[in-house]
Amino acid sequence: MLFIKLNEQLGTTYFIVTHELLSIKRTAQKVLMLADKHVLFSGTFDGAMASEIFKVQRFFNVDKYSKN
């Protein structure tokens, strides 16, 4: 992806808003999740996947909650 190459070559920072898990996993060095006008989670993708916060679990662990 172009912005990943630019980040590596120029050291630029990008802020991307997405709900697409694959894009987050492939590109994010840091994940920030907002809910109810507050920061709910800040950390890595793996940290989000392992989070104990219910709303974060529900978003990042789609398979676990898709049966309900």
C-alpha cells in the first residue's frame, strides 16, 4: 500500500478511519477505538484482539460474537 511505503521512506504519519478488520491488521501500528465520545481502547491490533473490554471484544472478535 502506498501510504505504508511513504511512512517507511518519509516517516510520515497517517490517520485512517475504518471498520474493516483486515485493513486494520495489515496497516495499523496503533489502534484507537472510540465509543460514546470517549477513547475506549488505545494500543496494538493484537492488544485489541486480547482486550477484556466488552465493546472491544465484540468488535475485534467477530467470530466469537457472531452466533448471538
